[in-house]
Amino acid sequence: MIFKRIVVGIDGSKPGWTAKDYAFELGESLQVPVVGVHIIDNRLLEESFLEDLAGVLGFTYYLGISRKVKDFLEEQANTLIEEFLAEGRQRGVRVSSFQTIGIPYEELVKQADPEDLLIIGRRGKRPIKGFLLSSTAEVVSRRSKSPVMLVPEEKRHIRNICLAYDGGDISKKALELAKELSKLYDARLYALYVGDTPPERPEGVELEVLQGIPEEKIVSHCNEGDVDLLLMGAYSKGKVRELFLGSITSFVLHHINIPLLLVK
């Protein structure tokens, strides 16, 4: 079995519902449970934040307004979860839900085990909006023990899968997952390497070699080409190298416009 469960972040945004669609699609195909997770960001309930927000938006602030905001967010969360569960049951998927108040990236990471797949939505160069704040996608991608799939607003039919490949251990692990997914979707799979010294061609997979800055070439190749899903290893260069050179993963995450699956 590729994944034990599919865990998906539900926040009511268009990318969030697209993430739900991918989760149900995989849940149906793999016959595994799908868990919808909704987190009310507790930072939105702080009185000091609400007082500042009132000043910016021009509404009247009063002590205790956080209780009203909490009630509103919980009511909205219940509606989202009910809709998620109803659709899942209609599609014959084993669905369940988890709802809490906390820091979104912390709670999402807690819910996914290493054998799961965590799917969350992102929008443009700011990965998450709505209840899941803009830093959530990258923080979750770094901290999650499980693979993380980040999806944009547009749902794609997965016909072509690209694997960013450098011959290292993580890319070899990603290769095995990519092969399983290509069978599942009946999709073409090929590997992509950017650099001067390409690795040995992975068995059974075409290897395409490009020259240039790796992160920029990967993004332009996927955004401008006929690619429906990119797999790559997550943050494999180490924190010291990232501090000075930046991270290929971070650049790709913030600039790619197709689904991205990060493998740990």
C-alpha cells in the first residue's frame, strides 16, 4: 500500500476544496481512509489582535469580542466539515474528520503519520490563505514526518508526472513513489536533472537533462510544459547550505503552479 491514510487540510478556500478533490480521488483509488482536518487559528482569537484589526477595518472593538469570533468560526467549521463528510460518503470513501483550535501548521503536522500523505492547498506565491495562514505550507513541508502534497486552485487530470532526480537517497525514494503513482493514474513518468553531471539513468524511467539554475529550470519546465504533478525530495541540502544559498524546495514551492509532492 502506498499510503496508510490521506490527511487533508480543510479551510473553505478554493485551493482547500481542490486538495479535498485530490484526497477523495486517491482515497477511492487506494481504498484508504481520508481524514479532513480543520484548525481554527487561535491567533485570530487574541484580544490584542482583534483590537488592532478593529482599528484597521474600522469596526467597534469591545472586550470579549473574541467569544463572538470563536462562535462564528466554529459554526463555519462545522458547516465545512459536514459538507466534506457528506461528499466523501456519497463517493464511497471512508471519511472522518478532526477539528480543533491551535496553530495550523502544528496541528496539521501532528495529524499525519509517516505512512500517511498530507494534502494542503496553496494559492500563487503565498501558499495558504484563509484560516491557514501564509506560512503554513512551507512550515508543514519542513516539519511533517509524512510526504506533503501542495495543490493550487486548479484541479488537473494527472497524465504526466515529472520527478526531480539527482541520484541521491531521497530522490530514489521519491522515484519508487512516483512509479506507484504513475501506475495508479496510468500516467507517463520521467525524471528531470538540472546540472552538469547527471546521475545514472534510473531503471525503467527516461531521464531528461537541462542546464542552468536547478530551482529556476525545474519551475519553468513544469509551469511551461505539459506536467501535471512534480515529485521531489524535501529540504535535502541541510540547514547550513540553505542559510547561504537558499533552498531549492522553498523556491519551487513558492513559484510552481502545478501540484507538488514533497517526499521525506
